[in-house]
Amino acid sequence: MDQVISLTLKVWRQNGPDDAGAFQTYQAEGISQDASFLEMLDIVNERLIEEGTEPITFESDCREGICGTCGLMINGKAHGPELGTATCQLHMRKFNDGDHITIEPWRAVSFPVIKDLAVERTPLDLIIEAGGYISVPTGSAPDANLTPVPKEAADMAFDAAACIGCGACVAACPNSAAQLFTSAKLNHLNLLPQGQAERWQRAENMVETMEMYFGTCTNHGECHEACPKEISLDFIAFMNRDYVKAKIKNRKLAGQR
Amino acid sequence: MIGSLDSNTPEGDIQGLWEQHKFDMKLVNPNNKRKFTVIVVGTGLAGASAAASMAELGYNVKAFTFHDSPRRAHSIAAQGGINAAKNYQNDGDSVYRLFYDTVKGGDYRSRESNVHRLAEVSVNIIDQATAQGVPFARDYGGLLDNRSFGGAQVSRTFYARGQTGQQLLLGAYSALMRQVDAGTVELHTRSEMLDLVTENDRAVGIITRDVLTGEITSHGAHAVVLATGGYGNVYYLSTNAMMCNATAAWRAHRKGALFANPCYTQIHPTCIPASDEFQSKLTLMSESLRNDGRIWVPKAFDDERPARDIPEGERDYYLERKYPAFGNLVPRDVASRNAKTVVDEGRGVGPLKNGVYLDFSDAIARDGEDTIRAKYGNLFQMYERITGEDPYKVPMRIYPATHYTMGGLWVDYHLMSNLPGLFVIGEANFSDHGANRLGASALMQGLADGYFVLPYTIGNFLADKLAEPVPDTAGVAFVEANQGVQQQIDHWLNVNGTKSVDYYHRELGKLVWNYIGMARNKNGLEKAISEITALEEEFRANVRVLGSADGLNQSLEKVQRVADFFELGRLMARDALTREESCGGHFREESQTEEGEALRDDDNYSHAAAWEWTGEGNEPIRHIEELQFDYVALTQRSYK
Ligand SMILES: Cc1cc2nc3c(=O)[nH]c(=O)nc-3n(C[C@H](O)[C@H](O)[C@H](O)COP(=O)(O)OP(=O)(O)OC[C@H]3O[C@@H](n4cnc5c(N)ncnc54)[C@H](O)[C@@H]3O)c2cc1C
Ligand code: SF4
């Protein structure tokens, strides 16, 4: 049904964190347009192994756009050309015979390259560790229907909670800022009644941890363009508002202690 | 040698059993909990919930995952929902009904006491998750919404758009990270467990490899918990995430843990068919689509016409024809087997003739495109993204794929394996689903085990071990296991063969799928054993793993997983061969009713089969745990 195409790939190869790294060019001949982008790389790797060359390292797991493991810069765009689509969901029918494709890892200071196209994204977990939770020890929860949550609040919290933690927003940002990720995580909890008790502390802790690792947001909006879950920029505004309020409230709270 | 398998289920009426047992079990005093170190391997729903809950209680927890973050575990991909006997809809649900449905759905091959406990604690899971901020669907009054799922007659499934797994895992992960922040959990990401360490048949620790540096480390603990997920990727193509594997469970098996019911695997009927040889995984399309889509194939063999050109009278709506009462909504295994039959006959559709149609044109004509879009819009979009076809215009193509594994390491009522100190939770154990799992029950089981069962039962095990120090990793058992792992790695890097790991994994997957897939028979299973063995020999002699051991090397990680899949695949065949009955996901062609339905043999096979490893090249030993049904009446299923 679909066509078979051939491509020229320019792929970033870097043999370990301390290696300087360089682009290598590979021909990807006879690729079915039914293949996904990552399956195309699987095929290239299979051929490299046959030739005795170490395959290209790239990460992926669910290949359904939900685990957030995959993520490549494809022709300079985080997750490639298709809006609202993670790398693993991109298919080769979006490309044409003879295309040249440049493939790079996420580029951000706080995401060091491990090898080839794989990077380490630990600071995202550190932001969660700093306060991305509601303190409710196992067994201490009241009946789930005790607190009704207005549907609008629930839906909005969900829109934020849809973030898959892929880091494309950071990779796409000229400043390597993590505002979109952090605001998604923060608002998921801060918009819900359950999240109110720790709201201000959470805002302060998460934002300040973010600032320790990532750059400053200068409102480019590239993050939203790259985001596979199309997380709204409004959440960044909400986060900024909560953070400013938090600074005042937390000072007051401290004074009461 | 292992004696008879005792489930250690306490005596008494099932309805108050768990409450009473919680009272009877030994406790560890709060100040003493920190003297115990517990290792948890796996941080998916089961592992993250267990690690967080035990740390809150005061245990010293060390958690391990080979992922870069706990949030990436395969649990993240679950779409449909999670069951709980809340009866919020007032439609007659109860703990007892959920218990009954689960035992029946498992085709009477699970342990009643475990399942009842699962149904009891299901209600607490929803409370816990909601309090953590899991955004379950709500109605306009702000209360939680439910839907019915997988043929259940009550609405007991809680859901969070199409991402119930992600939202529940984010809840468990946030609880875990709170404990990491508090310093009560030591989190080891990118650490793969490659062996279990035992001393005098008791689990005392694990050996891990740091996948970024290649460093091999020994870790000792008073107890080890495996929460490492299922083994569906033995089929190569499945709906599981690419990295799902059986290595942790299998290495524990080789150290003496019994592996139960490996032949119980679940094939999900509605997945997108493979498009070519290089297909890397299969994508599940939600089961809910069968509520409105009609399944059909052409009546004629090798009909090349596009779907729309095939007149109504030349279509075979085979499920509606064979099962007028249930039609397209027959259970998963029945729908899957019937799809296989028509495709094997040569009536499959699509370029590779490997699918059946799931057609929405009647539903669109009846309800309008907008209604269908509102119900299934995101699924249709996902389908189009993958196949390039628009399901509003042409029927979807679907085919069954491996989805879940009911088998796993054998555990008793306390979720402890036959090796003292080794606990197994979540999909990695064999416990609650019998021969078939109901939709939306895996998330429930993983979280039940992790939040509400293990934190109690582990205390009972640890209570009398206060005087015992953390096992010393300088001990002989640790040193030997550590060296064994090192030797294995050196071995694989030195084979220098000609074919990739993926090549062998694909070939193995074909054997397992063809012989131990949707329908099994004696002849095929015997062939499976010999052909898997022959392929394994070639794999061991001819696989090519490039690169080195002292940094990230994905081929090296994979080769060890595939090696374990070979051994597991063979055990699946043995298990299927010795179970000469059909039950749930295990269909033996020799054992069917006149109507072609699965026929159980309760007189001879009302037991769990748990296999003991006896060394490479040796026949494993089959142990059994007799199942006793005091509450649920055994019946033969019929969907006519
Ligand atoms: C596509 C799909 C949809 C599904 N939808 C539903 C649904 O709607 N409802 C439902 O109830 N169920 C569903 N299921 C099933 C359910 O998602 C799984 O059974 C469940 O999430 C398994 O959870 P777990 O915690 O046991 O394992 P997993 O989530 O698989 O976690 C395993 C963990 O172990 C770690 N690990 C494994 N091996 C090692 C090792 N050797 N060393 C270190 N770490 C290791 C991994 O890193 C990971 O953290 C679905 C499954 C699939 C495939
Ligand atoms: S906000 Fe979007 S781009 Fe950023 S991590 Fe979340 S899903 Fe990825």
C-alpha cells in the first residue's frame, strides 16, 4: 500500500559522556513508509550490526507516546515535524524519498549526553522530589467521594497531568528552561482540592529546585510547539502567580510559627 | 527438593479472613522497623506503591529500576481503567461480586482467598489514589464516574481518560519520591538486577549492573521484593513496552523460586496488525471499540476487493453469526481465537491478510459521526497515525496480540515465594487472575499488593529476625553470584557471531506465537520444545554483541534478556503440554466442547502447576498446589 523510500541520515554519534562526538552519515535504503521513525532506526541498526559497526544508541520503551522515554531532535525539532506527536509515534509516511534527516540528542546543559542519542534527565525527577506530591501516607485517605471536585477543576488538572516527562520542552527552549514541565506538574496538584494544604510550599520548592538546574524562561513558546501532549502555556502563568503568592504566604506562615 | 505446596492460607470464613489475619500476624514495633533493610526491584505500580508504603512504615528501603525514572515503567501505558468494588453506581456491586467475577473470569484457576482479599482492598486503592491527586473521571456533580468494562454487568471501572495507568503510576511515583526526599528510600535508577543471592535457600540480596557504567554491585537485605512485571515479550511482538522482560523473575527461578502456570498468557483481540517484518511492537486498541464496531471478514477466500466494495451479503460477521447472544462482545479469548480461525482459513484482510475488520459504518449511520468521535476520537486518531487509514471512512483492521501474562513466580497467601525472604508482587507473580485476567484488574492487583498487602505480610516475616544483621555482601554467596554475572557478560561479548540479538528474539517469538499462542496442541508443543532448543543453541553460538561492558550497551542488556526468554519459552511449552485441558487463555485443541469452546477438566487439573528448576539441560520438576473452591460454583462458560 505504502511506498518504500530511501533516506540520508546525519546522526550524532558520541561514544560516552566524555567523548567529543561528531555527526556520521548513513544511507537508509528501502524503508517502508509504514515503519515508525524508531523502527527505521532499528533497521539501520540491524544493518550496522551486520557490518560490524556498533549500533546507534537511542532510548524508547512503550512506543505509544506515553512513557516519555524517547525523544530526538529531528531536523532541529524536538520530536520531529508533527505537532502533538512523540518521536515514537512519528511514521515514515511523513517523509519523502531522498530526504536528508539530521538526528541529534536533546540538547540542554542539564541533560548530559550518555551515548549517541541518549541523554540523562534526572533533574526532572529532582523537581518532583522537591514537592511534586501530596503527603498522604498509605491507608490514611478518606473515602474518595467525600470531597467532590468540580468537573472544570478536575479537567484542567488533568490537562496538566497529561505531561509525560519527556523533556522536549527543555530541549526546544533556547534557554533550556523547564517551565512547561514544572508548571504542568505543579498545576496538576495545585488545581485540585486535595493539593491545597501544601500548595504554597510546593510552589516554592518546585520552582526553586527548577531554577537550580534549568535556564530562565523568556516566553519564546517553543516548548509548547514541541510538546507531544500540547501542554498549555497558561500553566506557566499560573505557576508564576502561585510562586509570587507563595513567597508572601510562606513568609507569613513562617512568622506564625 | 520442595515439599508439598502450602498456600499458608489461614483457616476461617473467607469474608473475615484478611481482617482476622491482619490481627493475627506478628508486628514489628515502629522503632525496630528501621533496623530492617528491604530491597524492592521494580518501581512500576506494584514496586513504587510497595516501596513508598514500607518506607512510610519505617523500613529501610532500597528500590531498583533499570529505567531512568520510576515514571517510565510499563504500568504507564495502561489505558482502560481500574476496577474497585465501590458500588458508587448503586448497581448491585459488592466485594463478594468482584471476588466472584474474578474467580469465574479466571476460569476457576486462582486461589479464592487471595482473590477475596484483592476485592476487599480494591476500595482502599481508589481512596488512596484520589487523595494523592489522581485525576479520575468525574461527573458534573464532581463525584467519581465509572464505566463497565470487559463484559462485567456492573459499572465498577474507574478511569482517567485513556491514561489510567499513567495517572495511577504518577500517584505511586510521587509517593515514592516523597520518601526519597525524606531519605527513607534509597533509589537506584538505571540499575538492572541480574541475579538473586540466596544463603541456605533464603533470599538475602541481589546483584545489579549499573547500565551506564557497567559496574556490578552486590546488595544485601533482610527481604527482597520482586515487582518486575510480566513476560509477554517472550513473543517478541506484544503490546508490552520494549524493555519488559523476565530476567529478574527468571534468575530467581534459577535460584530455586518456583515458576507457576507459565502457559497462562492473555491474547488481546483488538490490536493493530503487524505491517512488516520490522514491526517492533503492537499497539492495543481499547476493548471498548467492540461496543460499537462490528467484526467481519469476506465470505470468500482471498477476496482482494476493498472493504467498501464487498456487498453486505458477501460479508461474514462471524462473531454475530456464531454467538448471537453476545455477538461482538464475547470474552477476549473467544474473540481472539475466532479471529485466528478466519485468518488461518485465508480470509484475513489487509495487505498481509493478517487482520479482520472492525467496522464502524453502521454505528456512524445510526448515531452520527460526532457521537462516535466523542466516544472514540482519540483512538481513531491513534489508529490513523499508525496505519495512515481513516477509520471514519474505511473499517479498522485488527488482530489479536499478546498482552498480559497470568503466570509468574509462585507465591503463598503472604505473597512470599517458596524461598523465604523473597516476595513477588504485581504482574511478576502468578497469584490472582487464574487462567485469564479480567480487564482493569491488573492495575488493581499491582496496587493492592503494593499498598495494602505486602506492607503487612512482610512484617510477619521480619518480626522474629530482629537480631539478624543485614547480610554481608563479602560473603561467599554474594561473591560467587557477583562473579557469575561478570562471567556471563564476558561470555556474551566474546561469542562474536554473525546475527543480531533482535534477529534471534524475532525468530524465538515466531515459535512461541505459533506453537504456544492462541491455540495449542500436543504435536505443536513438542515441536516447540525441540525447535526452541535448536534455535537456542544457534543463538548461543552465533549471536553478535558489539561494544564493551563498561558503558551503556543496549545489545548487551538485550542478549541476557533474550537468553532467559529461550529458557522460559521452553518451560511455557512444557507447562502447556502437561496441562491437558483448556482453561482461560490456555486453549488445547484436544480439549474442546462440540461447539468449539474451551473445555476444562476440573477432576484432573484444578490446580496450579509450579515448576522447579533443576539445572541447565535437565527436566524441570512439576509441583502442584491444589485449588479448593468453597464459595464459587464451577460452571462451564457458554456465550451462544
Ligand atoms: C497496552 C497495555 C494496556 C493495559 N491496560 C490495562 C488496563 O486498562 N487496566 C489494567 O488493569 N491493566 C492494564 N494492563 C496491564 C497492566 O498495565 C500491567 O499488568 C501492570 O501495570 C504491571 O505493573 P507492575 O508494577 O507489575 O510491572 P511494570 O509496570 O511492568 O513494572 C516493572 C518494573 O520493574 C523494573 N524491572 C524489571 N526488571 C528489572 C530488573 N531486572 N532490574 C531492575 N528493574 C527491573 C522496571 O524498570 C519497572 O520499574 C495493560 C497492559 C498493556 C500492555
Ligand atoms: S511539558 Fe510536554 S514537552 Fe515538557 S516534559 Fe511534559 S510532555 Fe514533555
